[in-house]
Amino acid sequence: MEYTIKNLSTIAGVSTRTLRYYDEIGILKPARINSSGYRIYGEKEVDKLQQIMFYRELGLNLDSINEIISSPDFNETKALNQHYNELLARRQQLDALIENVEKTIFCKEGRIKMSDKEKFEGFKKKLVEDNDNKFGKEIREKYGEETVKKSNHQFMNMTEEQYDQLQKLGDEVLETLKEAYITRNPAGELAQKAACLHKEWITFCWGNYDKEAHANLTQMYVDDERFRAYYDKEQPGCAEFLRDAVWIYTGMKK
């Protein structure tokens, strides 16, 4: 079945302006332009728009999405399975947060007692499950099940203060990396500061530090499209820049 831009806009729930913009940037072009000058979309374009909307829902920017779906290795069925698993994980995370809110309400009403640690378990569990569903397979293959268990245990047993510190440190890594990228010098002072902050962040998560593991981790950021999309979401190229800075910082040779 074919659709005009107006019809596709209606069934997809996106504006015609958005579809025109997608055409302009090349992420979703119409199948053809008819004799009246209208954009016409076919089944292939409908499926591609669905993929774009899935990835947008998962927080990826358009540059990253375009890179993923334009790749010769892109497999639509595999991508749909990945979306499905990530949505199931999101539902589980929401259930954990709902349970946490419910317990907090009962605590405020005096029906139960709730420890300070319990108040933050839902948030920490959500982050652990989110990271595990996204990256757990790759991390286990590279570093082993024991490393993953140790890291998750370390995280789940953080105090509220430690959790806040980790969040602030993660934000500082991204902000410093974005500023350092402007210099285009991975050996520069700002880039090396970003590498050092990243070292502190992974040490916080892992409970220990190994410079070879640190270097290999940043290579994974470049090789895996999901890691790369996270670090490139504000500034494309940041994943590779961080890898280069960390390889210099650790003294490892690429």
C-alpha cells in the first residue's frame, strides 16, 4: 500500500513537517514523487519510519539512528527483537519503580517501615537492569560473569551519597568530554582530564581498576553501536575521541 505524506503522517502520529525534515536530512526519503509533486511512501518506507520511531523512543539521536539503519549489516528482524527485549526490560523497571513508590506511600501513611536503602533500591535496580539488558552480553563475553556480578553487587550496595556521587561523576565525564572534543586533541589537558574522570567512574562501578580493561572498554564503546550512540548523542565522534584519550592516558598502544 502507498501513502501520501499526509496519510503517513496520520497513521504514524508524526507531523508532515517531521517527515519533510526526515526527507531533507536523508534518513527517510519517499519511494517516489508523483506527477503532482507529492511525496509517496511505500511499505519499505513505512517499516523504516517504524524503526526510526522505535530508536527515537529509546533515546537515540537522528545521526546515530541513520548510521544504524543505513548500515549494510542492519537486520530488521534482529532490530525488532532487540526493541522487544528493551521494552520488556523497561516494563520490568517501571514495575520496580511502581513498587518502590507504593511502599513509600505506605511508609508515609504509617502502614510499613522503610529503610533509607529501600527508598533508592528501585532506582538502582532500574539502572542495573537497564545496563545489563543493553550491554550485559558483551561485558560477560569480554570480562566474565564474575566481573558483572561484582560490579552489580558494588552498585546495589551503594549508599545514597555514593549513588549521588556516581551520577554527578558520570555527568562530569560527559560534559568534560564534550568540551575536550572541541580541541580535537586527545592528548590535551582537557581530554586527559576526561580520561581520568572516566577512570574514576568505572572504578566506582567496578570496585577496582585495571588500565588494560579500561582501554579495552573504550574500544568497545567505538565497536558497539549502542555504546557509541550513548557517547555520541551530544556530539558525534566523542566515543572515538574518548577511546583515543584513554589509550593515551593508560599508556596502551592502539
